Amino acid sequence: MNAGGPSLRELRLEIEEFNSEYTAVLDALRIEDWPRFFTEDAIYRITGRENFDARLPVGLVYCEGMSMLRDRALAIAKTTMFAPRYLLHQVSNTRVLGKASSDEIRAIANYALFETLVDEKTTLQQVGRYHDHFVRVAGELRLKERLCVYDSLMIDTALVFPV
Amino acid sequence: MNAGGPSLRELRLEIEEFNSEYTAVLDALRIEDWPRFFTEDAIYRITGRENFDARLPVGLVYCEGMSMLRDRALAIAKTTMFAPRYLLHQVSNTRVLGKASSDEIRAIANYALFETLVDEKTTLQQVGRYHDHFVRVAGELRLKERLCVYDSLMIDTALVFPV
Amino acid sequence: MNAGGPSLRELRLEIEEFNSEYTAVLDALRIEDWPRFFTEDAIYRITGRENFDARLPVGLVYCEGMSMLRDRALAIAKTTMFAPRYLLHQVSNTRVLGKASSDEIRAIANYALFETLVDEKTTLQQVGRYHDHFVRVAGELRLKERLCVYDSLMIDTALVFPV
């Protein structure tokens, strides 16, 4: 820890608040606001646990840099392939990994994503973990890297949407 | 924020503790203790996301004021229509909305409600969000308004029970 | 509270961090690291809500003392009956029960355990509550007793694995 910096607990609480804002944007389908949680050079990936454990780089979604994040957001906003649905994230078990400083933080959190399609029952779309690398930009946390590793098999069209 | 008042983070943590107590009462089916989380003039509503998004006031449950809350609790306690079951809430992603003061707080939290009927598998009864207006009574948080907005279609008899 | 000791809130946050580490070990199937969360004389039990409410001591798993915890961990590590799977815990609604001191804490938390078997959909394996008795050993929290009370009927082989 940096001398005089926030404690690991304070960083954990700050990340929880970050993730609550982040998932509220996704749950509201405000996809155009999603890139603002990232740094200019950020990497965003979604991959399965099997790939992750085997250290395979291949994943279902790969974005590198702000323009790719914005492109993806725009593509989703304009697509007609994304059926209306309600989303709800539950993020829990946030852990700040050791040797964090106030400006450079690695953390993991568990998420469950519940999805409700029109006139259907709510289902568990996926559970997984955020593997995050946060940095601080103008005092605020930003994701330099978010790797979403899901346990679940995902085969439906919702895949196009970030987690 | 009020000068010298608690921070948004402290309010968030206080609301989390409130919700843990609130849901513990419901999960224990101690329905008679449920009204004590509200103010005398409180409003309690349960409504679907579709209604909420369309700003329709109609919902599945509507209580205004302590006597209606107590009537509902009494009705449930005495009914034979409520089959035995186990309930378990998970509340997460609590967000204090901006411009909160220590005595007047608006907040949103995500909930999942798991239900287990006798000799059946546990199911996800509903997921949704608490849209809350808290005030402080004798130093303690009370709900002046709780609006439960569920994503899920709900058609079973459990509806009579508060969330 | 002990004069000068941590507040109930700080204890709650510390227990949340304990549980995030505890469940991360289980989710990684690092069963050999599981006993280190307990005291030498610890009791670990898993039982159904029905048994618990009836105050029946019988449960599905019973370990008393470090050697039984280690025996169980070893047995699981060596068994071929435990099919590969991914586990993910979500722990929420942590409540420190009144009259806690810094060194002797009783607490309850809600958990949901999601399980993904190879090439299958993620399912809710169980939901339940940790009924915990924590003590402090060399400054760190340890479980003197953890009683896992599940709402769900559980009949599959995963039972052998701790929660």
C-alpha cells in the first residue's frame, strides 16, 4: 500500500460502488454510456472458464481501445437483432488482490446475470467473475482491463451485449 | 451532503445493514415485524418493470400508511392460503442516489428472491429492484417509500407476501 | 462492544472479506486450503433447514476438530467420485449479531451456490445461510463454528464438497 493511501478495505468499497454504477448502466440498456467506465487504452474481453483456465487468449468478445469499445456500443445500439429484455446483475464477493496501490488495483468480483425476455420466466443467463485492472484517472477509478470469465455455456444472442 | 453528516459510503453501508435486517424478518416469515421498518405515512408498492417503465401507478400490491401495512401483515399471518415455504433474499448493488442528506436518502438496490416449497427444488421467485426513500426517525433509518419493481412475471400465490 | 474495539460495521466488513476468501478457495476447488479458515477445535456442519428449525443435530456433514476437517479435505482431493465442475458462490446480507466483541463474533450470511457441470447449463445447487461463530487467532478471524443451513433439497453427489 502507498503510505497514506486508502486501505484495501476502502478500495474494495470503492470498487463495489464502481460496479454498482457499471451494472446499472448495462441493466438500463444504456449501452452508449458503457465505454466511459474504461481508459482510452482499455482491454475488454469475455471468455469461458475453460479457455481462461487453459490460458487461451481466444474469447467470445474482444475489444482493445476506446474506439473498439465505442464501435461495439454503437453496433449494439443500432442492431435489430437484440430482442427486448430486462437484465439484472448481482455483483458480490469483491476481492482486492494484494499489493494494490491507490492508483493501480487488481481485483476480482463474482457476478450473476439474470435475464427476463418478454412474457418469459427470468433465467440465469450466466455467472462468472470480473478479473479487473483498475487505474485512477482524474481521481476516479477506470478499467484498464476487464476480463469477464463465465462459468456458464452461453449460446444465445445476448452474447453481443457486454457483461 | 450535510456538512459533518455521514458520507454517501456510510449511508450505503447503513442501508445495506437495514436491508439485511429487513429481509431477515421476511425470510423468517416474521410478517408481524415487517411494518416496523416503515414510517407512519409510508407507501409500499410492488409493481412490474413494464408498469414502472410506462409510469403506470397500478401495481400488484399497494399499501399507504401504517394501518394498511399492519392490515396486510395481519391478513397474511391469518391466511391459510399461504403454503409453507422457505425464502431467501440476496440484496446487492446498493446505490445511494446523489444529493442525499443524512435524513433524506434515495437509494436503489437489486434483489433476488429464492423460494423453496416443501419437497420441491429451490426456484428463483423473482428478481427486482428496491426504489427507496429513506428518512431518519429517532436516529434510525425508516422507509418512507419502498417501491419493489420486479423483472419477473409472477403468477403464483406468493404474491400476497411482501418482498 | 469492547471499548476501543472495532464497530459492528467494521466487523461486518471484515467478515465479508473473510467469506470472499473462503469461497474463492472452494470455487477454485483448492480443498486442501479449506481447513485453514477454522480453529483447531472447530465444528463444521451442513444441515437442512427443516432439521435446523426442529433443532435436530443430525446433518449431512459433520466435522469436529482440525483432524476431521483435514481428513475430509484429503478424502475429497483423492476421490474419483467428484465429477469436474465449476462452482461460484455469492455471499450477501451479512449480519453481525448483537453483543459481538472484537474477539468473539456471531454472524449470519446468506449464500447462493451456482454449479456448472461439463457441457451443462449452470444450475442453482443450493441456497442457504452460514450461522457462524468467529474468534480471533493471532489477530485474524477464524471459524470456531460454521453451520451451513440450506433451504434446498440436495441429492446430488456434490454434497461431499464443503460449502
